[in-house]
Amino acid sequence: MIKKPLNTTKFIPLLILATVVILLFFINNTDPLEVSINRDDSFFWDFDIVDNQVQIQCFVTLINNTDTDKTVTITGHFPDDVENGLLKEADLTAVDENGETAKFVVSADSEQPFEVIFIGQCGGGNTKHDKNLPDIDITVIDSDESESN
């Protein structure tokens, strides 16, 4: 008894259709972060040591992907500057002019630049590891969820 080979030409269009449907499902189910950073338009600017405090100035452009204004806090991570002795702690939250945690309001469906100041205790060194923007976490504080990126 000889079996006929399976005619695969009938299954190719079905396979292509199934692949497209699966890809569309995954693309449509990726949820963008509410607020994210535009790293191309964000940068380290300068740092200074005043009264044993390291002040690190950056310009950060935030993108709000929602239809409502969002209030966020920003935390920068500086592990290399702890390692080289500039800072005593690696994670610094951006502060306002009063030294309190800064709150940044990003308008709905917008991209906005902000001047961001991080202040930390000097570790005794006076050299910054590099002039790159630090890794940054953005925490949404006006909703039930927070996110990092």
C-alpha cells in the first residue's frame, strides 16, 4: 500500500494566516509604560560638591503615554560613583529647591523636558565616574500603580 505524499501547498496560506494573527495578538497586547524616558533627549549636565553634598544635574525628557496628566518621582542609580568614592549611596531621588523629593507633572499625551537635581552625601572623592545619564526609575505617584524603566 503506497501513501500519497501530503500536499503542503494547501497548508501554507493557513500557516501564514495563523502567524499573522499570533503576531497581531502580541503586538496589540503590549502595554506601553504610562510614563517613560526619552533617553535620546535626556542627558547628564554637571555635578558639584557643596558642603560635603554632591549635586548632580541632569536634563530628563519624559513621555506621558496616557490621556491624563501624571505626577512622577525620579530616582537615579549611581553605583559606579559609589565605587570610585564620589558618593556614599548609589540610589538618589531627585529633589526640589527645598531638598524635598521632587514631583514632576507630565501633561497628558506629551513629551516634556525637566531639569533634575540629585543630591547625595559625598564619599570623599571628587571625580565623577562618567558623564553619562544614570539609569533612571520613574515612579508614578498619582495612580494605584507605579512603574520603573
